[in-house]
Amino acid sequence: QMCIRDRSTGRLAGSSQDVKELYQKFSKPEELEISEDTDPHVVACSLKTYLRSQLDPLVPFNLYSKFIQVQNLSDEQERVQMLKDVCIPALLHPRGAILSLLIDLLRNISKNADINHMTALNLGIVFGPTIMWSNQQTHELDGLSHANELVTIMIENYD
């Protein structure tokens, strides 16, 4: 709950030692305990570090181009429908469930943008490259732009 109202959640880093300790627990869920006293910046930074450390991102390489195809659609409603009807259902468990929970959390954070300054666009920029990236080294910045925009669309249209 605190991270939803805390300023710049996901953008600011927590203590590097605290991030490292919590990050190590992400691979051992039975040891993962996050209390209300835990700095939300440490939690967000640890989560982003954990997701980036995976060999295959949350949106896996084999589905990356399917998600990017959404960008070719000019109509916003068509983009949302393709994400909801084609892209997200293609994610196998547990990726789909994790993505859904993460987008729900990001949407809740964005609802408090007047307090935390984290709009859907800001969260898309911060979490887009964590959720999806290409396994191709060419046009890396272009890919980041697509990831940012897709995550922003998901946050704005989550239900």
C-alpha cells in the first residue's frame, strides 16, 4: 500500500545492500518476506533487478514480435484488443499471471500520480525494459520505445 503513494516508486533506487539482500530472496520464495516497513524503493528495485536477470524476459523472446506488432496498429482500441485477445493470452503460466499482477500494481500506483508523480507513461518508461526486451542487438533503443509504450497501454487499459 505504501508503494502506491510513495513518491517515484520504481524510479528511485533503494540502498544497494538492501536491494541485494532482497533480490537474493526472490529466487527463494519461501524466504521472501516483505514487511510494511520495507522501503518501497528497495522492493521495486529488487523486483526490477530480478526480472532483468532472467534469461528470458517476462514477455519471452518468442512472443516479442507478436507484442511489437501491436505498434503497427493505428487505432488505440485495436491495440488494446490485440493485447487482450492475442498477446497476453499467449503467455504461458506463470508469466501471464505475473504480468497481470504487475500491471495491476502499476495501475494502482498510476492512480495516485498526483501524489507519487508516477503516471502510466512514467511507469511504462521505468518498467517497460524490465518486462520485455528483444534478443536482437540491433535497434535496441527502438525496442525500448516499443516496450515503454506497450507497458503504458497495458497500465492504462488494465481490467
